[in-house]
Amino acid sequence: MSVSTEEEFIGMQEVSQAVASTLKQMREFAKPGMSTKELDDFGGHILESFGAKSAPRLTYDFPGWTCISINNEAAHGIPSEEKILLDGDLINIDVSAELNGFWADNGGSFVLGEDIHHHLRLVNASKEILYKAIGKIRGGVKISEIGRLIETEAKKQGYTVIRNLAGHGVGRSLHEAPEGILNCYDKYNTERFRKNSTVAIETFISTKSTYAVEQEDGWTLKGNKGGFVAQHEHTILVTDGEPQILTISNGIFD
């Protein structure tokens, strides 16, 4: 959306704070031995305390308040009582919500407890690349150039990117124009970021895979070549200078 009034700016700040706080508290609450359903229910209560509604439930009738993906799941993992968190797990939590007609989206991957499976390097790469990408976004910058940056930085560190998952516009709905803020260079995309627009920028950095494939449950995505994927995402306001990260309080850059 294009933010043109103080009311719209405050609305985006409020919903962004709701999803950022929920993500931060869920990361802190996660413990070995806990089910992903318990973690998701905890997140649902936080969203409700803000008066916010789960965006994936509201938009897609997703069977959870948030998406929680574990280890070789790339995205859209369904919370379940059967999925028990273990020390060293690679966990991704994606939280998006609607509040008073405004929508925001954020997510992050982290290692639970000790890094016994050596996922932390991948997690840090995803965070660092997102930070660099956001820092280059201005009104007038080509969207394809941000994809080029993400892909180039991933290759420098020995990783691939998931080419069929992308950031997107957000604000008056969960997904709106521009839809294809890819993690790779698309020479056919001539669209540019617009000043005062709100977008969700996300990285999908992988150890092996280049595409996400939907599983039999109709939701969960896994890499086409196996391996692991780390994702980080912020909702930002595009300006003429440094973008304003509306979900900065989620703490993923701390």
C-alpha cells in the first residue's frame, strides 16, 4: 500500500508492532520438548492480546495461528501436537496479522538451544543478507536489483536461494503489489520500489535447493534438492533514504 496519511502510518506501526512482538515472544518461549502446536497457541494468544487476527487463518484458512517450519521444512509448516521441538533444531516462525484494516508480515529462523547440527552459519547468512538488501532499498530502485543482490550475496557464502518464494507488498491485505520481490535476478521485471509504499522483504537462503515444493498436506514446503532453508522477513516503509523497518522490534537484527 501507499502510506499517504498519518492515520495510515500509525495503523501500519500498530499492526507491525503486534506481529513483531508476537514473533519475538514466540522465539523466547520455544523450548526443547514443546510441541509446535503449543508454541503456535502461545503466539495466537499474543496476537489476540493486541486485538489482531492471524493473517494466514483469515486469508487462507490456514490450520494454525502462525507458520512454524522445522529443520528440512522451508516454509508454511503446520503447527502440530506431534511435532516436538528438540535441542539444535532449525526453526522458522512466520507471523502475519491484520489489525484495524492494516496488515503486516515478519518472520525469522533460529537454532533452538545448542547449535549441534551446525545451522547457525546459514541462519546468520540469511539475516546478514536481508540486512544488506533492506539497506539498498529506496524509492526508484529496481526490484530486480534487490533480487540480484540477495542471490549474489548467497553465492558468495556458498548458498543458493529459493527462486519461487518472494517478498511482496503488504498493508491493506497480506499480499498485494508488488508481488514478485524475488531472491534472484529477474531481467524481465522492470518494476521499481515506490516511495511511501509498505512491503515485506524476505530472504530464503538454502544449503542445496533452488525451488520450494508443496507437500501432500497442501501447505508445507520443502526444498526440491533437500538440505535446509533459513528465512528472515521484515515489513518496511520505503523512503527516499534508509527504509523504516516497521517490524524492527522483533529483534532478529539484535
